[in-house]
Amino acid sequence: MHENNGSIPSMLLYEQTGYLLTDNTPKEITDYQKILSEKNRLIQMGRSARQRFLSNYEMAVFSINFKQIIDKCI
């Protein structure tokens, strides 16, 4: 079973900005916790996630994208 719990898959870049659970088992959670316990990996992933957010979802960018959608509908 693939659930992708806790996130919208299109917002996440797998292994770059985060991980999505597919089976939601204790083993899977533990495996990802081990990966994220590596300090440098966690820091880099956090930086990448923040940059992706600022580039795609920050209010100024969101407003421009939203206006473009409205303009196409009119």
C-alpha cells in the first residue's frame, strides 16, 4: 500500500527536500530517522526545502502565480 502520508507529493522532491512514507511501517519510519540523523544531510535537506518554498510558495511568488491563473480564466 502506498499512502504518501503527511504531505502533498508534488510539493516534495524526494531525497532533496524530504521523504514520503509509502508503507507507513515502523521499519520504514526507523530507516528514514537513521538517514535524517546524519546532521549534514538534515541541514542540507532543510536548506533545500526552504529554498524550494521561497522559490515556489512565498507570498509574492504565490500572488503572481495566482494572478496568472485568474487571468487565464477570464
